[in-house]
Amino acid sequence: MVHKIVFLDRDTIAPHIDIRRPSFKHEWTEYDRTKAEDVKERLKDATIAITNKAPIRKATLEKCQNLKMIAIAATGSDIVDVEACNKRGIIVSNIRGYAVNTVPEHTFALILSLKRALVGYRQDVAGGEWLKAAQFCFFNHRIDDLRGSILGIVGEGSLGSSVAAIGLNGFGMKPVFLDHDFVKDEDRRAKTFMPHKEFMSTADIVSVHCPLTPQTENLLNLETFRSMKNSTIVINTARGAVINEADLCKAIKEEMIAGAAIDVLATEPPANNHPYLQLLSRPNFILTPHIAWASTEAMQTLSDQMIENIENFVDEKPSNIVS
């Protein structure tokens, strides 16, 4: 059998990343990007689909009679109707463990940028404030050390755990995790968990590293921000909808919290009227375009694992199965 592989959105992986072709005989078709309404047509003859952000829903699957496997070029699987795939016997695989360095590093870049007030001081220097200073420096923005601060982490998986390790071993911080009903026994033995109210009112930094589920959607909302210290900063490199975006804007404007740094939105890219865009001139708000995952090394690992998942499926040894 010659598999027909269709990559729906090659542009979601940087052009300098080498995506090797599978070792078995196949036909390879790739598109820079695919709109939702075009997915069905482009997959009608495919046996293997690759997608990162192009949605594959039940209605599409019903028209793709030859489809045997979907390789998600990411960890999150919400872009695919996995339940419908299971019913049709379509294997879904995702990528795991590739971002264990890049996301924690980006997280700390954001933490340090806020805690050291780098954005504000850069804006001031560009605006001529240093030239006008009467002494060798000036103190327009508060600066705080990380050592001894409470690093609150939402999500105790590989990324959250890596952030905790860097905070503890690299900066002398005290990592704590948000408690929930599904914490594994081994995690409870190895980590410190706090109930929601105590966690939100105690943490100096709240960093989000959990998946988007019905339980985590809008987890950080106006009530949550009101319970935080006004010196707390919020970081999100996970999923945008874990935070109620309008509520976060209100919290920053009303100084309920000290600031936020965000890498992910509920809908990407943002619309012209997205509330975060109103905050971009503020020194205590940072918005990056979903790039925490995107180091060269991480993207190459992702690409290699994606092809390995496809090869393993063809060898009848499917890997990284999403069910």
C-alpha cells in the first residue's frame, strides 16, 4: 500500500526546520496552511493526515473514507475530534516531551522581564529618561528578586515540573502547585500542593502549565485575581482560555495584580479589538505570539517525533496514541 500523506499546515513549523520524509513508500502533499472549510476537500483521498492547527472534526471524518491516522504536530489534541476518530478506528498520535526546555526557558524570560521591569526601563531609556536623570540611574519601576518568592504553578506535568526545578535550583524560589482532584499519589509525595484559595492568595508568581479542559477553562478569572496579592504576576504559556482575558485586563488596569506576561490566546491570531492589545503600551504587560514552544531545537525534535509516530503506525506499532 502506498500511503497518501497530507500535511495541512506546514507553515506552523518554521521553514528552516528539516522535516524528513517517512522511510516507507508514500505520496506527500503539503499546504502552507488550510482553512477549516478546506480540510474536508484536502483530506478526501488521504490515508494519513498531519495537522497542527487545522481542525479535523466529525463531519470531515465522515467524508474521509480512506483516513487511517492523524498525526498531530503538537501536544494539544483539541484540534481533532478524538472521540469520532476512535469510533472510526482512526489512530491519533501527538507529540510529547519536546518542549521541556524551550517552554520553561521562555517562562523565566517572561518572569524576569516583569520582575526586573525590563520593558518599563527599556521604554524609559528610549524615551530619554536616562539622559535627563540627575544621577547614575533612576527608579521609575519597582524591581524584585526571585529568591525566596513563592512560585505558584498550575499543572504538575513535565513543563510545570521543569519550571519548578529551575525556580528552586536556579533562583532559590519556593515552588508550590495548585491542588486538584486528579493529582497522582507519586506527585503528592514529591511536590507541595495547595488548595485553590490558599494557592491564589499566597503565590508571588502564578505560572500556567495545564491543558485546557472544562475544569481549567476560565480558571483564572476576576474572583481569582481579586484574591491575589497586588504584587503577584501572572504568566501563561499553556492555553489562552485558562485565563478569562477580559478579567485579566480589568485586573491589570485596576492594579489587582502587578502584571502579566502572556504567550497564548483563546483565539489566535487576535482580532483587532482583542482586549490584550489595549495593554501593549503598559510596562507591566507582555504579549508574545505563541512562541514559547518554538526554539529551533524543540521544533526539530517535534518534527522528528512526528515522522516517527507515522512510521510506527505503518509498522503496526503506533506510538503516542491519543484516546
